[in-house]
Amino acid sequence: MLNAAILVVVVATGALLLAPRVATNELWRANITPLASIIGSGFLVLGPILEVSFGWAAPLVMLSLVVLAYLFGSAIRYNIRYIAASPNRPQSVERLEAVSSAVLAFAYIISVAYYLNLFGAFSVSLTAVDDAYHARLVTSAVFAMILLVGWFYGFVALERMEQFSVGLKLAIIAGLLFALTVYFGDRARQNALLINPASVTGWTAVPLIFGLIVTVQGFETSRYLGATYDPATRINSMRFAQVLSSIIYIVYVALLAYVFVPSTMVLDETSIIDLMKIVAPILPAVLVAAALSAQFSAAVADTSGSGGLIAELSGNRVSPRVAYSLLVAMGLLLTWSLNIFEIISYASRAFALYYSLQSGIAALSARQAGDSRRAALYGPLALLGLAIAVLGKPFE
């Protein structure tokens, strides 16, 4: 009965999101890129990591991550608004913006490797070749496919592939949350909810939290859609994507944190599959489909963003095609030299540095505009982003 209900939720949600009226709505199309990147993999790896590390406090840590991400998003939204109002900015701000864009392009390269390594891990998770070697082979093949599509057809073709995968992914997430809600309710009725102790506490928890910022990253992609959408649409799309993804993450972690015993988990990138076998027999296969969709759509979003940024930074001397090639070469190097938790940490630090620079730009712009309140907010936020970039560490 539960399996059938999960399928109904998935199909109904998918039909709604892929309906022509929704799929052709301009604001929804603008939401697709940031949503694809934010909900790329966080809901797959973050839940088990937070439960094992923080026990009953996992939802509070998740809340702190999304609040921090929203503050960084606020700085970027201010920059979008300020550029529209004052296109001729001071030279110091323009130089800082160029450095920021270069850092983001590099961060995208790492994040694509992160997404596609998860894609590879989940693609073999239910097969007889469930090991790191075959997962990396799959990852390498998908890198090659994205390069070929981007090289011959460009961003338009990638965006079409992305739009379908986002709808599928959100539909499957709806089914997952429904199943977890039912399971959580059953455990509550049996008075079997668990208050698990944290295994990471005090200041030692801070670098770990810093190292997870990439799991709520992706909202910044709205900043670079100016050729397609006006500033108001980009600002609204970023805000909507952050609010929706925050709700999904917090609900998911809250449902997960009090029904499983952390000591029974073998924590790796596909731990969530083993947990969901307990909830409903159909969930592992459905979750693998969600994982593949999530990683692919997020990788496409960041590949497109990186290609455009590198072309822009080089004054179009480096074409998006060549940029895609550079991204794939770097991604393959990371794939075959690091594990997934190391890649997550490096990506988090790179994005934190970008958010620090964007917050610094927002602080300078606010001061120039005489907005002392925002300057007082974004200045310390820039320092916090720098601290995350320096102190963030991988889960071990």
C-alpha cells in the first residue's frame, strides 16, 4: 500500500511540474537553474552526515546552513539590484567582481566533479559492480557526454535536458518526503522516536559545518542569467529557489534525525539508500532515479555557468566550448585522485571564498549608496565567508 501511495505522489507531482502551463511559465523557467544547482545532492549526502555527526541537533544545524546561505544570497541579490541601478560602478568594485567571477568559475569546476561523482556512485549502488572503480568509470562517461553536448549544441540543449530532470527530481523528492512522513508518524505512534546524542560537539563541529556549505550552494546562478531575465526576475527566482530548497532540506533532515540509529550506519555517499530500504521497498530504486536526476541537472547548471563565466572573463578569447573541455579535464583529474568527501570540502571552501567576495562587493556598494545598515551586515558576512574558506574541512 505504501509503495503504491509513493508512486501516486511521484506521478502526480511530476505531472504538475511538467504540465505545459507550469513548464512554460517565465518565472518557473528562471527558477530551474538555481533549483537544479541547490537541490543537486544535499538531500542525498547531507542527511546521513548530519545525523551521524549531530544526532538530535541535526535539524538545527541544517537550519543554520540554510540561514547562512540565505544571507549570502541576500548579498548577491543586493549586487544584482545595485548593478541595475548603478551600472557604472567604481573601478575597485569592478576588479573585485572580476576576481569573484574567476573564483566562481573554479568553484563550478569542483562542484561539477562533486555532482558527477555522486552520479557515478548512485548509478552502480544497486548493481553487482558497486565499487569506487566502476562508479568513477560512469562519472567519466557522463563527463564525456556533457562535453559532447555542450561542444556541439551549447547551453540551449543542456538547459532543455536540465528542465526535464529538475521536474523529475522534485517529483521523486515529494515521494521521498511523503514516505518519510508516514514512517515518522508510525514511529511516533509507537513511542519509538530516538533522541540520538551528537558525536561532534563544540568548536570541533564548526569546521565540519563550514565544510558542508556546498550542499546548499547554487542560488548564485541567478546572478548570471542577465542575458535572459531582467533583474527583478533573477532576484525573485533566487529567493524562491532558496526558500523552497530550505523547506525541503529542513523537513527532510527533521524526518530523518529521530528514526534511525547512527551507530548502525556505514557512512558513505550512498548511505541514504540503505536507510530507505527500511522505510519502503520501492524507495531505493526511486531514490537512485532521484540521485541520477539531481546530479545530472546540477552538473548541467554548473557546467553552463562555468562555461559562460570563463568565456566572459577571457573577453571571449576562450569560447564556451574550450571552457567545457577545461572543466571536463579538471573534473576527471579530481574524480580519479580524491574521494567524494574531500571534493565536497574543497567545493565548499571555493564557494565560501566566492560568497565572501560577493559580500564584500555588497558592503562596498552599500556604503557608496549610503546604506549603512546593509554595509554593517555584509561586511562581517564577507569575513565569515573567508573564515569558512580557510577553516572548512571534510567529513571523516
